[in-house]
Amino acid sequence: MTGRAIVTGAGSGIGAATVRQLVAEGWRVACLDRNAEAARAVAEGQPVIAVDVADEAAVIKAMAEAEAVLGGVDALATCAGIYETTPFFASTAETFRRVHEVNVIGTFLCIREAALRMAPGARICTVGSVAGLRGGGLAGTASYATSKGAVITLTKSAARELGPRGIAVNTVAPGMIDTPFVTAPLADPAIRARIEGMTSFNRLGTPEEIAEVIAWLLSPKASYLHGATIVADAGMVMY
């Protein structure tokens, strides 16, 4: 498989694993992250572009730069996001704004700007979460869960808009994945054991396992999949 892909949140976690997976499959990948140094450590010669996905002007500029350096855009993976664990009654409007600006508005801006540069046959994969299906109940709380629920809905909306253009749009909804996002809450052995026990496999997922799903959704092998939510959670939502 060869193509030209943009990955946001490329500097760590699922984004970094997705960059490595796509490069291993022969893709040319533009690595976008707010932390350019972190992205460079992952990129291994792939182009790196610094961007805050919640900044509309910055996203427009970054996507234009990515198109120029890649020579076109065939795929987008929106892995950029933030995690939020503030308890319900301690959350504020500002908490919600900050999380939704990155997770929801940032995802929208990246989809919009990438799609403007795509031809029929291109593919987009967003990153939701089982928190957006369950309403939380893991470690992330209300602001995070609602933002990821919004990403799932946004993906369906984008699929309706972009399908007639020949652009496929899907989302992956991971369960609890062992990334730097969750280091703090899972430092408590009781919390970790509770969450692991919510899966059939009694373990967390790895970023590489989610990257495999993303890479498949961006490939022609998923040619008839559109507007779908692929849940990758070791059975967590099943219970």
C-alpha cells in the first residue's frame, strides 16, 4: 500500500503508532502535532508540521503545507486529542470548552481542510472512544465522554457530506488504551484493575492495536465501509 497521509497527534500514543504503521506499509506521512519535537522523534524522515488543531488559522496553514510537501492528500487520521479526568461536580464550563475545542472542533477543522484537498477514493479515520458510547465510566469524565460522543456524531455527519464526493469517513472507538494519556489515573492499582476487569481479555489495549485498525480503515481493503464506528475495546461495550 502506498499513499499520502496526514496524521494529527503524531507525537505520541495512538498517533505515533499510526505514523509507524502507515510508514511500514509504504505510506508517505505528514506528522502533525502541537509538540513538533515529539513528532520528529517519531517521524524518522517523514515531514513534521507543528499545529494546534483548535486554532482554525493554524489548521488551514498546516493542511496547505502538508498538501504541498506530500504532493496531495489521500488519507487523514485525526488522532490529536486531550484526556480529561475532572470529576463531574468539579468540572466547569471552561473545562468543557478546552476539551471540546481540541477534541471536537479540532477534529472538524482537520476533516474540513483535508477533505478540500482530497480526490475521490480518499479516506478519513477519526478517533472516538467507547467513553462516547458509554457516557464515561472509565477514567475520563463528562467533558471527555461528551467530546468523544460528539466526534462519533461528527464523523457520521462528515460521511453524509463527503460520501457523494467519493471520500470515505469512519471512526474507531478504542477502549482504554495504554498511552501517556492515562498514566496518571491508572497509577492507582485499584482503578487499573477495575478497568482491565471490564474487558474480556482482562488487559488494556496497545496503541499499535488501534493503529492497525486505523491503517485498515484508510486502506482500499475497507472500500465499502462508510459512516461506521469500529469499536476496538476487548469487549468492554458488550457488557
